[in-house]
Amino acid sequence: MHNTMTTRTIGDRRVGAIGLGAMPMSVAGHMPDEEQSIRTIHAALDAGITLIDTADAYTPSHEDVGHNERLVARALSLWGGDADAVLVATKGGHTRTPAGWDVDGSPAYLRAACDRSLKALGVDSIGLYQHHRPDPKVPYEETIGALKELHDAGKIRFAGISNANPEQIRLAHAILGDRLVSVQNEYSPRFRSSEPEIDVCAELGLAFLPWSPLGGIGRTGELRELNAAFTEIAAAHGVTPQQVCLAWELARSPVVIPIPGASRPETIVDSAAAASLELTPEELSRLG
């Protein structure tokens, strides 16, 4: 069974208004088994989700870079629907070391990372390739120049940036032009400091992809504590507070496409239903 969902735009592509953040399926200590992860991805696709967000650095350890990308590729290969209609977004520039996380925004590193991601995803061209996090050691325009090279070489269809401020978004847009289609920053009821970036994206016609739109792994319960209005409005609609949260984000701007993480089929099916939840102006004002 494949449901349709209301859509939004990334570049010249229409995608479901809610995406899937695949990271929780590759986090040490939280990881489900591969079979459950594949069921989760299939449940998302069957619910009408057509944007899957991953990254080379989403891996249980530094020794298994690309774990999440390979998982997404396997799930897509086993799905009975039209995998070509699914936009897979990955990222490079965040590195995993024995000591933890680091960044490398050098053009040489991004070129190598992109080649590795192409192999992990089993594709000739990556649908949306995003620079994961600015590297203070590398001028931002050099990093973005590497994205331009990758696009012009045909290795990526669209370019995106992540964890960028308004100045960086404008700089990337000046360098990439309409090759740049999206910005992925943290945004949720408890983390609202990306409001200026949403406004810049709306001005420039870029999609804004909130990561951790429900507050992060294991923190969705905070919605109830943070703002009783989320729980009360959810009860009035007969839905979960998580759905109200995602509908609130969708109402913020037509460029917003939340990518809630999931590692269980039930979770992402619930999140997908937020695409058809309409909140009234009065409810939105209560949520702030």
C-alpha cells in the first residue's frame, strides 16, 4: 500500500511534506536490528514519505562510516514501490574519529567523502548532497566551491548546506546559485533560534529541513513538559503531541520540510500523519 501525502518543493522536485531522518537507526546504544530498520523505512515510504535524510557520519562507530547510507540503500532496493521517486539526501564534512566527532571542510576531503557516499548508496549521482557542518579551519567559500565542483561533475543533482547561519546561507547561494536547494538546521519547539535562517530560506526559495524537529532522540516527552498547549491541542484533535509539533513547523513557512527521526515503523507512520493536520490560527498562536 502506498499513500500520497501533501507535497513541498526541493529544487525542481516535489517531496512529501514530512521526511524521514534515518540517523536513529545507526546510533550506538539505540540501534534496532537491521530488519526493524528496513521495516521502518518501508513504513515511511508506504505512508507517502519521499525524502530520506542520512549522512556518512551516521554510524555506530568510526570504523563503520556509511552504515546508515548502506542501510537506506538496502531498504530502497527491497521496497516494492518506485524508488526513483524517493529523494535521498546525504551529507559529508562531519567526521568520526576514535575520540568522537570532528569536522573537515577541505575540498579534498569532501570530494573523497562524496565518492564514498556514492558507493555506499549504490548510485551514480546523489540526489541531494549537503555540507554537514562548517569547518572553522577552512574558508566557507572553499568548502562551498567543492560542492559546486561536485555538482558540475554530475556527482550530485542538488547541493544543500547544514548548520549554517544567515550569512553562510547567503554566501553559499551566491556561489552555487540554483544548485543550492536546501538548508538543514536544528529547529523545534525547544530550539527556535533558527527562525532567521527560515526567513532567509523563504526569501531565497530554499527548502528548510529542520533536524531534531521533535527535540532529539529520547526527548519527545519534553513536548508535554515544555508547553501544555501541545498536549491539549493534540487531545482536541485526537492525535499525538508529536503530530501537533510537526504541523506547527509546517505552518511556520511553506519552505519547511521536517525530517523527524525514527527507528520504529509506528513512530514514522504517526509523524507522517502530521502532513494532513490543519491547525487553526488560534491554535498556532497558543503554540507561540
